[in-house]
Amino acid sequence: MLAHWCDEVIAYDGSQLRAHWLLQRFDMAGDAIVGFRGPCSVRRDEIADLADIDGPGIAADDMVHFVWEAFEHPDLLLATHRQRLLAAQAAEVLRELAPAGTVTRTGDDLFVGDGKLSISIATVTPVSALIHFAVNSTPGGAPVAIATLAELSVDPARFGARVLQRVIDEQRSIRAARAKVRAKGEWS
Amino acid sequence: MLAHWCDEVIAYDGSQLRAHWLLQRFDMAGDAIVGFRGPCSVRRDEIADLADIDGPGIAADDMVHFVWEAFEHPDLLLATHRQRLLAAQAAEVLRELAPAGTVTRTGDDLFVGDGKLSISIATVTPVSALIHFAVNSTPGGAPVAIATLAELSVDPARFGARVLQRVIDEQRSIRAARAKVRAKGEWS
Amino acid sequence: MLAHWCDEVIAYDGSQLRAHWLLQRFDMAGDAIVGFRGPCSVRRDEIADLADIDGPGIAADDMVHFVWEAFEHPDLLLATHRQRLLAAQAAEVLRELAPAGTVTRTGDDLFVGDGKLSISIATVTPVSALIHFAVNSTPGGAPVAIATLAELSVDPARFGARVLQRVIDEQRSIRAARAKVRAKGEWS
Amino acid sequence: MLAHWCDEVIAYDGSQLRAHWLLQRFDMAGDAIVGFRGPCSVRRDEIADLADIDGPGIAADDMVHFVWEAFEHPDLLLATHRQRLLAAQAAEVLRELAPAGTVTRTGDDLFVGDGKLSISIATVTPVSALIHFAVNSTPGGAPVAIATLAELSVDPARFGARVLQRVIDEQRSIRAARAKVRAKGEWS
Amino acid sequence: MLAHWCDEVIAYDGSQLRAHWLLQRFDMAGDAIVGFRGPCSVRRDEIADLADIDGPGIAADDMVHFVWEAFEHPDLLLATHRQRLLAAQAAEVLRELAPAGTVTRTGDDLFVGDGKLSISIATVTPVSALIHFAVNSTPGGAPVAIATLAELSVDPARFGARVLQRVIDEQRSIRAARAKVRAKGEWS
Amino acid sequence: MLAHWCDEVIAYDGSQLRAHWLLQRFDMAGDAIVGFRGPCSVRRDEIADLADIDGPGIAADDMVHFVWEAFEHPDLLLATHRQRLLAAQAAEVLRELAPAGTVTRTGDDLFVGDGKLSISIATVTPVSALIHFAVNSTPGGAPVAIATLAELSVDPARFGARVLQRVIDEQRSIRAARAKVRAKGEWS
């Protein structure tokens, strides 16, 4: 699995959550995750979560985004578990970088107090599974009350790099663990 | 998915991590997780993790155990993700119950400082996937330096019930999320 | 799995056999089946069965419809087995409600004598499996010789509710049976 | 898929429900179903259904047995659906051969009035899925009240051949149907 | 699995690599492979391999084509393995028909010296897996240096029939082998 | 995926074709293939291919062995395709190293004229898929007429290293190809 932090600003509008965007934008073939910073304004026809279709919109002026495409095991149930684990990992990184902050996770969402810190979705394409996870970097542009990395005094690029590393490490460790376990039989 | 906190003490020796133990001990049929308190001493022939076979042994005098058997999607890769998420969930519960403590997660292990707080394994049987996750409750009996719920001033039964509820809630929310997402197409 | 009998008349044109129709029409998230009464006239571009594309058309003035969407195990081969079982279940219900009638099943079709009583299809979407099964309620509007619930003196709503209950019960019993069986080994 | 009616009497003790028994007994390689007549007395260690372990025993003096081994899609959930469909098929055959009889199906069991006509189990091996389904032929030897083909005046061999043909035909038709259906998209 | 050599010339433009083309063109339902001769000029919007999108184009005046659609196990990873095996099989047939030639395989491509003899792709549809494999028959029309059956003095129809037979035979033998193997346990 | 050529002689008796042998012998975790030289004498209880159980035995004094364990996609049908591709790859390597020889492949067997050059099996464990493929190095010890690398003047270690490299390269290229292909739709 490959990981990359992109220093260029990319305006996320949901169309990036498509099969092979990582291949065509970054020339990364196979399971990969990329992080970058940029504004967010998801076009209605690109919204994957039907619970959000008639909501207040998905937008913010400045976020740290992660886009993960998985080809090896493109199952939606697995992707949803990976998405939850990614949210938990991001919270763990924030506790390292901002020990005084109190980040909590509810499903795939992170909060600081009542402020929503993140947005996320897991979905599939005909050839892969996709995860988008993004954290507000500085205030502005969101249709709901948000929290930001700025108020936690966390540097966005440092946060991004740390999350990418944690995802790569954990996926490697999951694969190793899966290959070192022997099966069990029937209770009797 | 069913959950149950068992008030009776059960001595965990690894044989409980077998197909249908939950069915025969608790009459729970289908995907289920049970929590209970008891000593731990895993017999060598019941050790599933080959990395532990020649280790110092898996033992402690008093732990809070969780045994989870899944029939609906008995895939080992998925089970390993669920195991990691379970460790993250347990850490989140501990942060709620002991805000002053600093619990960290490394893969499927929890730590308080250098003290190992938990043990865990995910494996499969011919008909199901199995997860064991256990947290030290009070000191004693472990072959390595451990941390315990006692030093965090966390009540074992309260911790157990809270973790069970979180697992049930999160699995329900994962299933709902998976059923509310629409697929995406190809980047172009 | 959820079930619902909708008292409102819905004109079925095939577009209902789409991902998330049950979610958006009935706010049912996850595996679900809904029954309702209404005319049937499947638009050519909504026909899923290629064997029907150049046929006489799929239409009738008054049918009892069932639409089943499955997210948990969205496999087409499994869906086709569920479809056949659904046809068998419907025939069993009719034998209870109209013991004097002689309903026979050929694949996914039910007949009373030479009259075709039902239509059906199982297919997939990128996120789910779908089954449509419908039984003629009163005569009229069909391009082929049909049989109807009316000539069996079976009340449509009673039939619909009975079928829904049987599907729910059988799926629950299948899941329980699957979780209570131990594996077998090799002949020697 | 292959089918064979074996004219020789075979005493069924549960050990036949093992991987590759059909290969070694009948030289049939691949997905196959065999029917035969014989007494039934399942050894406790060969019982696959844990719900039966502490029951009255599984036995009868004279049954028509079917053993089905599937390698192509050896999934237990699918096998359980096939088992239910097999029970429904057997009931349909009985309605053809004994129109005056009133055979009812409850899950994987057939009844004539209160008399239990059949036994059944679906399970897996490390390489395949297995189904056993058997119908009482003549009375005697059962630990519960049973019904028999004899009281329905149905010839066992004729019944067996008819069921085998129906299974083969339906599996062929399921495969053809699965290959003739086009996918559907998202509701909008 | 069905196989058919079509004597009619068909101009391949990539649209043939679609779900159910074999069904509608040749009335073949289920897993099937068809061979035919014809020019090749793949329309850009029908190119499945993203590595070819900005390439010199996929074209030649006269090729032997194979189109394989698989419904039973429509997994893309398996299809890619089948594609590689198909390339190896074609090379083996050429060694039989033209022992003096030196055909080499690199991935899914065949070469004679530096001349590219073949093109190929494996992909999926929502209901199936698809493979296209084609070998240059006579020179002309290609945007790169090619080799041809003509320079190997191999008759196209004879080659086509031989490859089809080999695919059918090998798939049958793979299914038989898969059904005759018993599982192994754990090293200890 | 990892590959390793082991210079030490290992006597292959079939017990090496067990889950986690590569982990415990070579400390290789995850998908891996190892090559080594040694005598072969498969114990009857370790024979996985039931077609060989009553055969002349599986033995030779000096072979080049390959043992491949796959955890990522432990499906038996896929493993059987990989096994066939491995046989084809070995033949391709031999054509490079011994251009004058005429190695032919029939299923998973290689031949030089009438002499059987290789043996092979693909099977599964509860946690992985396994492939054994071995080629006779020097004559002696076999119960059937064999061909050897010696008569092709091929150095065993050079052959082994070349095959390992080809397997690694092809698996990498398969994964890349699978991740670069876009899906196709329905023919219309």
C-alpha cells in the first residue's frame, strides 16, 4: 500500500472520490492513500451518503483531506470498518499532537466538544473501494458548527503526514497479524 | 448482533475461543459478544497467535474478557479490522471513565505508559470468525509489566458493559451506513 | 431484516427495482422487503431479464408486488436462490389460503393450471441485490394468459402480509441454522 | 452438476456427510447429488446440527436419502438456502405423486399432519458445502412421531429420481437466469 | 463452459467487450468463449486499460479475437490470472503449430522477437468478468511493430479452434482438480 | 509477496505443505514462495490429491521444489489457476535456459517427450492456500518414467532462482494490471 502527502492545494468537490483518481492524478497504481489540504464543497451529484443528500451541504474553506482507494479487497463492509478505524487513528494522532484537547469519536465523525471536526464517507466503485476522510483545518465556510485543527494548535501538514504513516503501519501490521494466526476448532 | 455481560467468573484458558462456545455456554445463536471477568492462563495448544507460541506465556490473575463470534461475515481480514477497532473502542471508553489516564493503542494492544493493559487475538474456525480481547483488571500473575483498570480507578463491570454497548452500537451504525451509500463511477 | 405492507397503491414500472428505493420511499435502511398492490407496466429500459426484452411485455392491471433489497450478502447467485425460495413460499401460502387451488411452481414462476400467476426477477446493483416478485390480483391488462388471486378467492392484502411474515421468519431461521451447525471433515 | 440414483441400500450413519464421499463411493468429481435408500442412525460425533446433539437421536429404519456436495460455491449461507429449496422441491414432488396428501414445509422439515416426514442438515467442510436431506420411506425406528412415503402411497425410487431431476433442472435454470440478467442502477 | 468459433468476420471496436454480448450475438448463456477473425480498432471510450488511454491506439487490420465472459466467478483478480493463462495457452498452441517460431510471453503479451503478436485486457462488468485476447493474423494497420500468424505460417482458423479447445479442456481440468483435493492442516 | 531460494537441502515429505511452514522455517510472514532442492517422498497421509492416494506413490531422489503459501486471497479456485500459471512459467524458463529442449505442459504437469518432468498440487488450509510444484533435477527414485533438468543441461539453482523471480514479477504485474483497468457496462 502506498501513501503520499501532496503539498499542492486541491479543491475537493467529491469528484475526486472516483475510481482511479489517485492513478491519474498521482500515478499511484494499486492500494493507496493520499493526503492534501484544500477547500471542500461537495457537488450534490457527487454526494455518496444518501443521508446527506437533503442536508445542509458538505463544505468548509480549509480542510486536510485523505482519499484512500483499495483494489485488493474492494468490499464495502470492510471499507466501512477501515473508515471507522481511520477516524479512530486520526483521533489518536490528535491526542499525540494536542494532548490538552479532548477529541471524541462517534462513528466516523470526530468532535471537539460540540464542534464537528471531520466529515467522512466509504463507498465502492465497480473496481475498488473508496474512503474520504477530512478534518477542518481553519474555520470558515461550513454549514454547521465546526471544530478545527487551528483551535487545537495542530499543524495541518504534520497531522496529515502522521495519519498517513499510521494508516500504512497499521495496514502492514494487520496483514502480518492475519498471516501469523492459526485457526481454532469446535468447542466440545 | 447480541451482547451479554456475564457476572459469573470464568477462568479463560483459550479453549473458550472455539466455535460455538457462546452458543453452548450462553445459548446465544448468531453473531454475539460476551464480556466477563476472570483469570487468564492460555494453554499452549490453544494459543492462536504463532508469534506468542515461544513467548513468555499469556496469563494474568484478573482480567475483563470479551469473546466475539461472528458467523455472518466470517472473514479473517475483516475480523482483524474489527479487532483493531475493538481495541480503539476500549481505549475510548477508558478515556471517558478515566479522563486523567493516558491510554495509548499500538495495533491490537493498549498501554498505560509502558504497562501493557491488554491482550488480543483474531482468528477463524471452519464456520466463524473469533476475537478475544482482554484487559487487566487488578495486578498479578502476568509474565510482563502490565497496567490495570485498578490503577485507572475504573470499575471492571462498568467498563465491560460500556464496551459491549459501544460494539453493538458501532456494528449497528456500520450496517446502516453501508446500506445508505451509493456507488461512485470512474474518474474522467 | 425489515418487512412492511404498504396500503397505498403504487404503479410498478420497473424503476422501483433500483438501489435504495426502499430507503427513499419507506425510510427503511438495510435488508428489507415491502409488499404493495398496484398495476404493473415495466418500461423496456427497466427490464432486467434479457430474455424478456423482446417478449410480449411485462404488464397487468392489478398485482400484489414484493420488492426485496439485500445489502448484507449482495451476491447474485444467492439472490437467485432467494428468489426461487420466495416463489415456493408464495405457493405454500396460497395452499394455506386456498387449499382447493392447485398452484404449481416452475422455476421462479407460479401457475394455476395453464394460467401464469406471477412474474419475477433477481438482479444486482453496485451496492445490493434486488428481487421483484409479483402475483396477479384481479384479471386484466396482461399480454399472456394469466391466473389471479381472485379466481383462488384469496384476499390480496392477507396474502401479502402472510408472504412477508414467511420471508422474515425463514430468513431468521436460516441465519440461526447457519450459526448452529458445526463443520465436517474428510471422508477416510 | 451430476446426479445419480443408487439402487443399492446404504446405511446412513452421518459419516457419509464428509468431504469427497461421493467421489470415493461413486467416482463423481465436482458438484453432485446422489439419492439412495437405507436405514438411518446418525452417530453422535457425526451430528452436525448442535441443536440435535442432546436431542432424542436421529434415526429411522428406512429412508430415502440425498447427499449433495458442492465445490463451486461452497458457502454455508448459500448451502442453507439450497437446503430450504430442496425441502420445498421435495414437497412439490410429493404433491405431484400424491395429490391427496397434504405435505407442509416448516424451514427444512416436511410434515404430513403432525408426522415429521424428513430430516435435514447443511454444513461445510474445508473444501465444500454439504447437504443431507432424507424422507421416511416406511415406518419404524424413529424416536419421534413420523410420517412416511408409504402412507402417501409414494414409491421411494420414483420419488428419489423425481427429486434428483428437479434439483438438476433447477440448478441449471438458476445458472442460466443468473447469466441473463442485467444490473440495475440507483433510484433517483 | 461453452466455446464457439465464428466463421463470420467481425470488426472489433471494443464495444463487444460488454456484458451479454455473447448472449445477444451468439445466444450463448453462461460462461462462454468465442473466437472470430476481423479488424481491430478500439474506440477510445471503449478502452478498459487506463495505461492505453493516451497510447498510440489499439488497432490492426486482421486479427484472431477471443472474447470470454464469465458469470460463475466474476472476480477481477481471477480473471486477470485466467488472462495470463490464456496468453500462455496461446503461446503453447503456437509452439505446436509452428515449432520453428520462438514465441515468448511477457505478462499478457506475446512476442515473436521484437514484434508484438497480441493485445489483451481483463475487466469486469456489474454481472460478469470479461477477457479480450487477440493475435495479429496478417500485417497492416497497427501503430506499433507487430508480428503475425502469417509470418509463423499458422492458419488463423486452425489456431483459433485449437486455443478454444485448450481453454475448455483446461477449465474442465481445473474444476475437476479443485474438487479432488483435500485440505491440509497446520505445521507443528 | 516474498521469495527466497534456500541453499540447504530439504527432504520433502508433504508435511511442508502445511499452514505456516514458511513462517516457522524461514520466518517469512505473509504471501511467500520458497525454492529449494531435495529428495521427495510424500507420506500417504500428507497426499492432498485424492487421485494420487492409490497411485504408484510420489517420489524422486532429487528435485527442485517450490512451496507457495498465500494468505491475501486464499481461494482454492484462484490457487489452482496460479498453479497452472506456475507450471507454464516454469516451462517458459526452461525454454530460455534450454532452447533445444521441448518441454510441454498438460494441466499442472510438464513433460519432456514422454518423461514426466514435474509434480504439483494446489490445496487450502483453514487460513491460506498452498501450492507445491517440483521438477526432477537428476534421475532416480521415481515410480514412473521421468525427465530431468540434468538431461536438459539446466542448472537447478539457476532454474530455481529464475522461476522465483518470474513468479514475483508476474504477481506484481497482475496486481498492477488489476488496479489500472476500468469496468465495462452492458451491451445494447
